[in-house]
Amino acid sequence: MTYKKIYHKNPEACTGCMVCGLVCSLRFEKNGINPERSAIKIINDPEKGIFTPNVCIQCDDAPCIEACSSGALSKDPGTGAIVVDGEDCTGCELCVDSCKFDAIFMHPELKIARICDLCKGEPLCVKYCMQEALLFVSLKDYGRKTGEKIKKMSYA
């Protein structure tokens, strides 16, 4: 099955406004908005003058799921998103260490892994991105939306 994923449209599209992080944290945080606890981060590269959204790319092979010793991470069969079962997560950080994209972090108070779950198939970061810098499409449709050759998202 081909799932939709979040892709960065192009390097010039993101302005670093942080709306994506605000709406993400608003969805999950019970004690107010805190973009530091958002599952999407904005990386600023002042030398190149670009901002890059960093969010879980929902790896097909999912090393984070393999690394999870408690079985707290799994793929949602409906969306393909990697989800965390907060009851089973022990806070060991093996999933964090296994993610080569730095897209997983430990919630500082709850001590459980925090990862993008694609908002159950309706990602708010994509919906509210005023610059339309984020796309929620299948890899097959990515090239059609951007006019670029199909490629996997990279944060290098």
C-alpha cells in the first residue's frame, strides 16, 4: 500500500514562521502552546538563507520501531504513520538514537517518545502552512505537485 507522507515542497517555500510547530503543539500539549514540543521542527540555515521543516518521514523500514525494546512504536495500518503507545513507552530513548533524521524526541515531562503521527491522516502542519511549503502526498504524486523528479525527502 502506498501511504501519503509529509514532504517539503522546496527550499525557498518555508519562511520559518513556525505556524506548523504552533498548531502541532496545540494539538498535543495540554498546558498551552510550546513549539519546542512539536513533532515538526524548523531548521534555520543562515549561511544558505533557508529554513527546512524537519518532521518524521515515516521510513518504510522504520529503524525506530525495530529499536523499540518495549514494543511501544508501531505503524498505523490506516495511515502508515509511526505511532507511540504512551502506556508501553519506557522512555529508554532507543528510538531517538535510531532516527537518522532527528525526528523523534522525548517529551520532557511525560518521558515518552514524541513523533509525528500525521494527525491521523489530516496533518495540521500541512493544513495551516500559509506558504504551502509542506505537502501531504504519496511519493508517486510528489513529482506532480512540485514539478520535480520524484525523490525521497532528505534533511542533509
